[in-house]
Amino acid sequence: MDAKIIQLKKYTTLINCKNCLLMLAFLMMAFVAQSQSLSDIQNLKVDDLSDAQIEQIIKRAEANGLTTNQLTALARERGMPALEAAKLSKRISELQMSVMSDGVGQDATSGRIVNGYSELDMFDSIRRSDPYYDLTVKQKKIFGYKLFHNRDLNFNPSLNIPTPQSYVIGSGDQLLLDVYGASQQSYDLNVNPEGRVFVPNVGPIQVGGSTIEAAIGRIKTALGRIYSGLNGSNPNTFIQLRLGNIRSIKVSMVGELTKPGTYTLPSFATVFNGLYAAGGPNENGAFRNVQVYRDSRLVATVDIYEFLSKGVQSSNITLQDNDVVIVPPVGTRIEIVGPVRREGLFEVKPSESLEDLYIYTGGFTSLAYQDRVTVRRIENNQRKVVDVPSSEFGSFSLKDGDEILIGEALERFSNRVQVTGSVTRPGEYSLDEGGLTVKGLVEKAQGLKPEAFATRATLYRTSADLTLAAEPLDLKGILNGTAEDIALKNEDLLFVPSRYDVQEEYYVKISGEINYPGTYPYATDMTVGDLIIRSGGLLESATNSSIEIARRVRDAASGKLAQIETMSIDPNLELTEEERNQPLQPFDHVFIRRSPGFEREQLITIQGEVIYPGDFAISAANERISDVIMRAGGITQYAYPKGASLIRRTVYFKGPTEEELRSEALKEIRSNLDPETNRNTNEAEELLFERIDTKLAQNELEKFEREQAEQKRRLFEITPAFDTLRQDSTITSMRLKEQDFVGIDLEFILNNPGSEEDLILLEGDIIQIPKELQTVRMVGEVLLPTTTRFMKKSKLKKYISKAGGFTEDARRGKTYVVYANGDAKKTNNFLGLKFYPELEPGAEIVVPKKPIRTRMGPATWIGLASSLATVAILVQTIVNNNKP
């Protein structure tokens, strides 16, 4: 037990160590982001963490087996505010969702899986899609900060350019001098530390500190002593000076930079090249006052905003060896929030105003409210709000920390009216200065639709307190001039209803012996024949002489529920005068009755020992067993009539419906006409195949819809709790049997045709006539259930002895015999004597089991005794009360 406790303590200590390691990593991320102490988690700002830092936190958590919820819970436990913990959870979820969305469609097996995670970095997709992945939320808001952190932007100086004439030559430069014209010569000259180049036959020439243009003049003067054609008014010899290998210079990048230090750059490098190499100004660095010092003198001040907003690079000078680039801390930085082209943090100069600042934001968007802005600032150690109207934008001075809030235009229209409903072109329209009326608005909408309910329309208006008001209109009168037109106001909405909006949809129904019974749209002057054609035509079983129409009764006082009309139509669906004079009305229900003389063929089956077994159609309604046996040629010499049985369908039999039978017949026809599996067909057969194919598709669709509806019905069906038969699975299975055995005496039936034993046949009957049987079977509570040969004059007990006798649980008095024809006989008891039924070949002896009885325990006996005692006391009390 002590060993288990020690092991549990070790496990708990290990978990705590893992949590501490995770928190240490988490606090390290916070320290990198904010340079705070490791214990200052309560002051951590999640917005100051970059996506890369969030990613490292996730990886550390996964490595320690912690989920996102556990990570945020641990941070809350260590003192992180609830708001910051919620932000952390949101940032983690956004990163993970971004990975999932970017990874859709990629091969999941492209990397090896280790501990449930891909060996490939799951955040590579974010890095590829976001060039500013490593920046914090605040850094992304600083205008100009992204310039030096965009992986797609490269500030490396181009070396494949013509030699600039203003390039200042320094020690280590390689100068390539070409002499051409009357004289030809090339020189490869290197500038020594003293700034001189040595030209053969000429001597040293001082070029260090000179521009290329000045150096060309000096070299030309020196070479003129050996090339006379260089000088004079008509020279015939010329020189060209160009740079060979570019020397490197060392530049010190100091101040508020992301990576300050001394950098080795090409001599072509400019201030921007140096800033890019040093990672640009950091969060506290100035973007508008980058200073370049050369020989302890300020030689240039670079304003990065001038490059970003105007493309001006006049101050972006070429750096020289030992230059010092200083990025001082930012002086005045403000934040702009609202509908401008570019939100964020902006640095401003003391001389700049709001109007100058909008150059860097890109100006207002179309949604901006430009008449006034709100400025939040800190003044006298407290916050205040300043309203600045548009007239003061050019003169309003900004202070460090100002937050400029720009409002949005109101979601209101000043000259809008609308029309909806049954007009040709519903929508929004302008309210002109000259005014607009209801009639004019309808004309602008190109008039009413034919189905418009012009008798009445509604004009919805917005009141002064912005509540909704409705005004009914006689639109028909306004349009024809009999009613006064109404002038519209701003935000009026005219609704023109359709007559279908104010009345129930008209329909008619048809059911009975029709191909596609159902509900169909009503059409004016529609007749019964039109509806029959629309619903696929009559079935062969339909009658055309007794069609019934049920019509709604509009007089409730009469007490009638429906008006019934009867009519007949032409069998070929030709339009008759009777049909023409009885058009249908909305909501009529047409019933197509079955023809009294129509009967579909009904089949029965004879199996076993007859001359011609198989299926037989019932020829008459009173055809009996003996009749169909005669049609089957009679029984064979091997038949056992006593063992014959009849299997008959019960009321629970679910055979195919007539619709299913028709569908199966169509499928067989279609299969026989299919050109892919049968002989070539002619045009008539091809058309028939197409018709049947279309009907079968329609039938399948309707069947699917019915099945869906039935599933919904069963889903919400409630079975009555009092239906005890449904609760008993055995009784239910017996009650819902689809077929039953009917015991018959075929030998008597064949000898006495037409007798009561000779049953009238029904559809689906199966007559089974076995061969002569010679066995008896014993089942149930016998020691060895078996089958033995039939022995004449042997009693039931002798057969039981052949099965080993009764078991201890056998209920002998309830033994019964099932004969081959399906009849059964029970054992009779009289004065303790058992009279077992006689046996015949093919019989089955069934011995049931005794029911299980639960014995009464002591508690039950005590309860019974208490109840009896109570009853006795009650009886005694009643008797005593009734004594005189």
C-alpha cells in the first residue's frame, strides 16, 4: 500500500513538473514579447504576441500532452486575467482553423506521423500565406513596420547597373579604364589605402574621395601626357572609367532597431538597404527621423513615410564606409480607428495636422462621416475627448497618444421610396425634389402585373419617432383618376398585393382507379376528362359510367357536409355534352370507381403428389379444393391424403399491392425491350421502352416520397401503453402471423366433393399433399427428442419410451399431438386417468414444460399473516358494533 502511495506521489510530482515547464515556456514567450519579468503573467497582453510565439506555445503544450482548454485553464490558474485567457484561446483556435482550411486537399500521407502529429510543420501553410507571420498585432498596426518584414520585398542593392557618375571612389575599389579611338589600351586599377591608383608609364593618380566624374577628369589629364589625342579641340582618343568588383563598407546601425549592430554592405547600399539589413525600426523606433552621421556630422535625415506615401527617395543617400545610421525613439505617435483606407498607428511631425495625416491613411472611405472626428487624448493625467470639425482639420495639432475615432455614415436614406409586390419592377426609387406620388411611383415601376390586387394597396410610412404607420389605399381609383393621388415621403414603402396573396390556392383531387392519383392545380373550365388525362388516364379496372364528384358545401346551415354529383364520360375520353356541362370547381374531389365486372387473376398453388403440381388460377368465386385437385389431374398413387394440409394467408398478410404488381409487370416489359440485352427493336418498341422507362422513374420517385413520409410518421407515433398484446413478443408474433395451417381431410373431400370439408379456395392458398409418411416425431420435454418409424396399434406412451421417457419438468397431462394435416389433439384427463390421442403417420408428439413457480419466502408469509389478522380484527369490530 505504501509503495502505491509513493508511486502516486511520484506521478503527481511529474505532472506538476511538466506543468511548470510549460508555464516556464509560456512566460518566456511573454518575456520575449514584452521584456517583462517571468512572474508578470498577470500583466501579459496576448495582442502583443505574434503568431510565431503562439505557435511555440501550442507546440510546447502538445509536447507536454495538454489540450488548448487545459492550457488556458492553467494560465488562468497562474494569474492571467480572464479576458486575456479568452483572447489566448481565440488566437489558438484561429491558428488551428487556418491550418485546417489551408490543408484541405493536401496529401495526408506526405509526412510521417509521430505521436498523432505530422512530422511536417503543421504551421508551414500559415507562414507561406502570411508574410508578416512573425509580427505581433501591435507591430502590424504600425504604419511602415511591415516594409522591412515582408519576405516578398528585397532591399538588396542591384549591382548589375551602369557605374553611377556620382559614385564616390574609396579604398579597395577596382577601376576598369579603357582607352579607345586612335589608341587602344585597357587598365585594371585598384585603389590603395591612400586613395591612389597606379597607371603604368604615368604614375600614381589621387582618386580616393572623388566621384567617378571627377576621377575621369583627373585620369584624362594625367594620360594626356602619353596620349596626345585625348586633348585638344578635335580629340581622336577617348577614355571610359567603370567599376569592377564592388568594395564592401561597414555601417553602424544603432538606436531603436530590430537588430542593431555593425553591418558589412556593398558600397552601392543606401540607407534603406541598411535599415532592411537591421530589420527596420522596432516598435519604439522613429520612421520619420532616421539620421545618417558621417565623420560625426549629420549628413541626411530620412523620412520613410515620404517613400511609402509619395515614392520620394531624395534623402535615401548612398552610404559610405564608417557611416552611422541612428533610429531615435518615436516622438509623437497617434492611432486612427474607423472607416479610412488604412487604419493603424502613425507617427506625426510637430508641424503636421490632421489634414496631413490623412495622406498616409489613404483618405476616408465612402462609409466615413467626414464632418467631424473624435480625438481621445491624455491631458493633465486624465483622459479627455475633443471634437474636431472638418473646418479645423488643417489647424488641429496632434499629441502623442491621441486616438482618432472616425464615425460612419448613418444607415438612413434621405430620398428613398420603395415599391414591392405585384409591380413589373419592384425595388428602390429616388424621391425627386419636385416630389413623387403613388401613381408616379407605379409608373416608374412600369405598371402593375396582371395578377395585381388593385382594389387595395398599403402604404407603409416611417413616422417622426421612427415607428411604423400603415395607410390603406384605393390603388385602382388612384390609377384611373377616381381617387385622390397621395404624395410620397422619404422612406415610404408601397405594397401592392397579388390576388393570389389574398385567396387560397385552388386545386382539385382525384383518387381511385387512376394511374397517378393525387392533387392537381385547378384550371378554369376544367372538366373531369381533363383531370383524368392530367393524372395519367384510367386503369383497365376503372369504370367510366359511375364517376363521383364530391364538392364543398358553401351553405353550412343546410347541414350537408358535401355535395355529391355523379356523371359518366366517354370510354375513349372524347368530350361529351354531359362532361362539358359539368365543369369542375375548386376543391372538387373526383372518385374513379372499380368496374363491377373486373377481377384480377387470383392464383393458388398445389405442391406435392398430384399429376400436375404448380400454380392455378381460380376460375370461379365458389371453386373448391376438390375442383382444383381435379384440374391438377388428381392425386398420384404415392400420395398420402390424410397428411394433406392447406396454408392460408391471414389478415396480416402483406402481399404486393396492385400498384406494385403493375410496376413489376412494367419492369418485365422494360427488361424484354431493353436494346442492350435483347434483339434489335423497331420504332414502336423503342417508343414503348421510353414510355415505360419514364413511368418507372416516376413510380420510384413517388415510392421514395411515401417511404420518407412513413418514416416520419413512425418516428412520432406513440404506441398505447394499454395494448398489452404488443408488450408480449410471443403473443404479438402469433397474432401477426401472415400464414396459418388449416387442417383438412383430403380423403373425405375427394370422396365427398362440395361438402362442408371441401373449402372454397382463396387467393394465395397453398395445398400440400405429401407422400405416404412412415415416421412419428417426439419433441419437447423428453429425454431424447427423436423421430421413429410409425407402428400400427402402438400407443403414445410406447413412442415416449422410444424417446427415453418424460423429463422431470415434463407436463404430462398437457401432451398433445400435431397431425400431418395441421390438426392437433390434446390429452384428456378423467378421474386421474390420462387418455392420450391416437397417432397417425407423420404425427408429432409435443410434451410441454411445467411452468416455473416462485416459492413464497418468510417475508411473504409474514405479510400474508398480517393481512389476515387485520381482516379478522376488522370483522370482529364490525360484529361487535352490530350487537344490540
